[in-house]
Amino acid sequence: MFPGVTRCLRTSGWSFARIILHKDLTRLSAHGGARFRIACRSFVSGRCLLGKVASANKPRERVEIPGLEVVTYKEKMHYVPGLSKPPNLQWERDSGDPMHYRVPPVTDMPLYETKPCYVYHQRTSALEGVRQALWLTKTKLISGLPPQLLSHAEDPINQIPDQDNRVKNAIKHARFWDTTNERPPKEKYSNTLLRNLLHLCATLQSNHPEIERRILAEKYSLAASWKRGDDLFQIRGQNGLLLNCMDPLPEVSAKGEVNDTADHVLETFYPVSPTIDLQEVYVYKKELYSSGFRDDYPYQHAHTLYFSERGSDSCRLRPEQLRAKMVMFSFGNALARAHKQYGPQPQHLLEKPITVQAVGTNGRVFQFLVFQLNTTDLSGDDGIKNQLWLDKDAELYEFAKVRPLIKKKEVKVPAGLKGYKPETFRKFLALYLHGAVSD
């Protein structure tokens, strides 16, 4: 027999605790005495370990009997046994509190429309890329930049003194010198390189006084609307760095070439819908036009849009989608200007076509385009088309390495700047000088 008696303790209300009793409490010591162990309580086992799932409290169904009124304790404002619980009514504030604003249903909004509007914004990644942008803007694609623009940068008078060495130093500053880290992020060095090249181009101001009539702007919001067939399209949002000028850019194509675009057939990509990857909204203004600047702003005309690499992976676009974004926002700036200059009515042929340029880069590869808006009558596929000159995937240099790339004890890529291509910067300079150099 045990000299001590152990008592079994039970827990009430705690399903996750158990009492562990030790039955072997008696052990003989070396002198024949007895030792005792105290019962221990363990709280290690719970519902999750036992595989039990808490039963969800199902809401009681409220039964409504026709002809009978439910008696509740609403007027008492406290619980009364035997009376029914009053329903929870939505409390409405007498004064508008912006911290507790509740968005009304979409169908109750003043700008709600039953027909959707397709929006292109700065994060849109169009599946078909440039082909989709050409269809949306009713545009004819021409490969390469206009020869008359490229001839501006070939003239030694229009070139920067010691041009190639200064461009190389601008690249080295962006890739090597403008950071304390081993390698700067792509977002930083692409933006630094773009501004360095713009600064170099601005040094020609003494030879071309028209450059003084320009200014850089960023973080401005653009808005433009148009119809293609029965669908309404809009372009909204912020886009890159914009070079504005007081005077509009001259047209690139003559009237004869513009009239010849009527014979061009737009390329389709059936069975893919032209509205794929565009945001579909039902709350919008039908007539929405804004250049992002006030009417008294002296620099009203868009000259060139500059797009650099975005840092966030969710906003980063592939080269084809980046070119489509450049086309769409160039078209949007031109369309907003045409609406202010010619009115809201669609124009079959603009008296003076509107030209907007765009440059995109990821810090090494450049994309160039020139867009000329010839018509704002975009509903059908026939008639006059807009024009687009595109030069894509132009490398400014092959690579820039802080440390050499060595594989199997062989230097594959040496350190430093290698493979500089001066013709790419000449294209960049040619677009910058457009409008400042007489043809």
C-alpha cells in the first residue's frame, strides 16, 4: 500500500488543460524511507492538438409572421428578458464627417454610366504592345526616325564640344560615381543618366536661343477622351518627365504624305480584343480633357516626353509595353492640345498637325519615337491616319562593370565602360534640337 493518497483534480471550464497524475509516487530511499512526488498540472494540450474545431455560432433566423408585430426592448435601451432583440439599424450622422465617409454603391453615384469606359493609365501593360496602341490611336507606323531630324545632329555646328568624351563621363557618373554602394539600382542610374544627357544638350543654348523657351515639368496629370467605334477610351495619369516649350513643334510630314495615309489599312490582332488589359470603369466623365497645366501657363506645347526605368517590379514594363506606353501618352498630349486648339468636335484633317516626341530608356537601351496627330476623327478605320516614327532598342553602350566578370580564370567582361555607340546619342540630340534648328 502507498503511504499517501493522491487526489484527482479536475478542471472545470478549461477544455484545453489536463491533469497529469503520477502514480509511482513511492520510492524507497537508501535508508528505507519513502519519498513523495507532488502531482503536476500541465497546460500543454489544447483544442488544436486534439483535433477539435470550435463550433461556429450560427445566427438565428429571424422569423416574420404577417400580421404580428415583434415586441423588442428597443425603447427600453437595455436588455429585457422575454423581449426580442431589436434589429441593428444603420446610424447616419447629421454632419458630414470625412473620417467616417461611406462610399455609396456604384449605381447610386452621379457619374455612373451603364456603358463602360476603357482607361489607359501609367501602369497599363498592353498585351499586344505597339500594335494595340496603333489600333487605339488610328496610327500608321513608319520604321526609323525622319531623316530630316537626324540630319540636325550630323552638322558639326549643332554638336557639343568634345561630345563623345562628355557623354562617356555622363554614363560613368550615373553608373560608377553617383553612389556609395557597389552598384546603384537601375531606377537611380537610368534617371541620373537621362538628366545628365539633358544637361549636356542644354549647353547648346548659346548657339540656339530657342532652347531658352523650354522648361522641364514632372508629376503632371494628363486626361484625354476619344471614341473608337462604339467604345469610349480615356487616357489618364502621370507620365514621366515632360519638356514643354512656348512654340509648337513643326509638322514632320507634308500634306501630300498625310493624305496618302488614307490608303493605309490598320493591322488587327483578332481574336484578341483591342480593349484587353485596359481598365474598365463605369463611373467617369464622358468629355474629359486636361493637359495638366493652367490656361495661363506660358509653356503650353508638349515637346518631348522622357520615360525612365521604374523601381517597383509591379510597375516595371517590358520593352514592347514601354513603347506602347510612349505611343499612348504622346497621343494623349497631342489630343489634349488639339481639343484646346480646335474644340471638342472631331476634325477629319487638322489644319496644323500636332507633333509630340518621346524617349524611353532603362539606363542602357533607348527607344525613340515621333508622333504626329493628323486627325481627331478616330471612330472609324477609314480616312486620314495619324503617323508614328519609331526607332527601337538603340544601345548607348554595351556594358558598364564596376568589377570584371571572371569565369574559369578568364575575364569575360572587363571592368569599366565598354562598347560606347555615339550614333545613339546623336538620335537623342536630334530630337532635342527639333524646333530649335531651322530645316
